[in-house]
Amino acid sequence: IQSLISTCKLHDITPYTYLVDVLQRISQHPASEVSDLTPRHWKTRFAENPLRALIDPRHPDRQNKQPEATVRAH
């Protein structure tokens, strides 16, 4: 993990953005193209439109949605 974080920093990639994207992408990405997920190649292929965590306000599913009211039992 430390090596990936250091490599991200060397390539001016935010490690959090990289790791969130890769951890979501890895299960669907072809094993024959695994090198695309290294920070250097990831930056050219995926950095402009990374996959986002659901907690990220920029996640597409959270755009223009109002938070749901929480129902509390007494």
C-alpha cells in the first residue's frame, strides 16, 4: 500500500481517488490488462473520470438528490 501511495504522489495523483477507483474497478477489469491499474497507466486511462465512493458528494448517484429523512423509533 505504501508503495502505491508513494507512486501516486510521484505521478501527482491523489492516493485516495486512485485507491477508491481501483478497488471498485479491479473486479471487472480484465486480468490481461492489469498494468492499466498501475498509477502511471491509470492516470492516462481513468484519472479524468474516476469511479467515486458513495459517500463522495461528486458520486453520480448523489447528484441533485435531497437527503432522505431518517425515521426514528421511540
